Amino acid sequence: MAWTKPKAVEIN
Amino acid sequence: MSNAIPYLPRGVRTHYDRIRGRNVLLGPERALMLDEIGHAIIAELDGKRTETQIAADLATRYGAPVEAVSVDVAEFLTDLADKRLVERRDP
């Protein structure tokens, strides 16, 4: 997998 | 790039959510769904290596420019630190 901007999405 | 050592504080851990098929970062009263790169960064937080070292290792593993990886790692960890899900200490 290529490097992409990391994401962390809040679970409400 | 920070020379600090990032780590997960007490009460924060990762968990694989089988329902969603995603890794989740669990903290007190909150949960964040991680993408693959986000989880790769969190998995590197061993409490021993600095952000600089972690970014360099990830850049090598993904064959990406270390400058870009360093910026992304720093922004990602700062965002999580603002949410009190990551802490940093001096080496």
C-alpha cells in the first residue's frame, strides 16, 4: 500500500 | 519534526472492530476509527522511539519521501494529542 495522509474519524 | 517520544497514555488502546472491519483507537468515552496508515502510525508507538525515528521507519517501509511522512505523522499525532489520546515525553 502507498503512503497516504493518515485519518482518524471520531465515532459518535 | 518533534524529537519527543510519543506514546499511548493509560486507558488508551487499539481494538480491531470485526463489525466494521477496521481498527479503532479507544480512549476514555471516545473512539476513533483509524485507516490503515493511521493504524500503522499508532502501532509504531512503542514509548522508546522518537517521532523522527518512527517517521523515518515508516518512510522506508512505504517507500515514501521522509519529509512528507514526517509532516503527516506530526500532524496526526498532534491532532490525537489535542484529544488526549496520545502523549509525548522528552527522550
